[in-house]
Amino acid sequence: DVTLDKIDPLKMRPGMRVRGKVATRRVVQALVIPANAIELSAEGAVVFRKRGGRVERVAVEVGARSGSDVEIKSGLTEGDIVLRAKGASS
């Protein structure tokens, strides 16, 4: 159940439904990448970073997760280009 502070009777009527997201945690100044760019290996989480004309495998430490994004605590820096897993959607 949700209680609203303000109701617009012209747009809102009893029995109407709403779809939304609830933020349970917020991380300020986080480096995030798409969750489908991370692969799990025996050594832990890794990503494939494009640098110059090469692609390199990089171990990363992950933090908070949402449905589509993952916080990267170490292993990457802002501006790094990571590749998504094969067949992953945008």
C-alpha cells in the first residue's frame, strides 16, 4: 500500500493502478556499468575492456547492484570502454 501526500482527482481515481520503481539504496559518485558486461569466473568478476585496438580481460570488484547496472569499486576507471556479453541487449 502506498499513501500519497497529494492527489489529483482529475487524473487519479479509486482502483487505478500504477507501475513504478522504489529506490532502496542510493550510491553517490559511483562508477557503474551494465550488469551484462560482467562475467563470473573461478577468480571472480571480470569484464572485457577495449583499450586502443586491443581487448583485455580485467578483474573487477563489484558493489551495489540494480536490475540493469552494477557498481564497480575497483578495476576500472571513468572513461574505460567495456564490452557487453555476446547476445546481450542494449
